[in-house]
Amino acid sequence: VLIGGGGGCVLLCLIDDLIEGIRVAMDAPGGSLLTFHSGERVTYRAYFTALAGAFEAPRPRISVPYGVARGLARVMERGARWSRPMMTEAAVRYLCRQTQYSLQSARELGWAPRVGLDEGIRRLRSASS
């Protein structure tokens, strides 16, 4: 099930790229703000569709409108006083966000992503076989 059509952005980073980013960060001047991700604008719809395709699972077909999902989350939060709710308003907002983070600072230090969504999914599939 997608929220809001699955149009929210997910920032992906293959572990190999992240490890290289951490290495670069360790050598960076103190106080540097660095972000690491693939640099691709990937929606949750594209991400879950690619995962489903790689593992021969059903692709997401149902989408709950943002307002409905937020209302359901609010009810779940209030009803789960002594346990963890299945969904929260914060999670709904997160899954629908359009935020992108610049890679400029990391690139200035010589880091660049090497792996995008398609190659990452291919590697995941290969590792799980």
C-alpha cells in the first residue's frame, strides 16, 4: 500500500557508497555537514515497484490518499496508549516528503555515488540468491 500515490522521495545509498562516504567524512574538516545518497530522485512507488519486480512479488497497486492516511495514523496513535501504533503521523509525513539533500559538500571532498537504484536492486537480488 502506498501513501499519496507513492510520490514521496526516498534517498537511497548502497552500503559501499556509504562506507566510502564515511571514509571521506573522517578526513573532512571539523564541522562539515555531509550527506550521502545515490543522487537520484527516486519515489517510493519506483522503489517498491523495483523491489517487487526483482523478487517476483506483487507490485504496489493500492494507494491511500495523504489526508486519509494521516487521519488513520492519528487514530492509531491515540488508540495505542500502551503499545506502538502500526502507523504514525510522522511516518506518513516522512513517506510523502519531497525533500532532496545536496551532495555538493561531499562532492567537493571527492566523494561521488557510484550505484543507483537499478544497480542496487540488481546487487540485492544477486546477494539474496
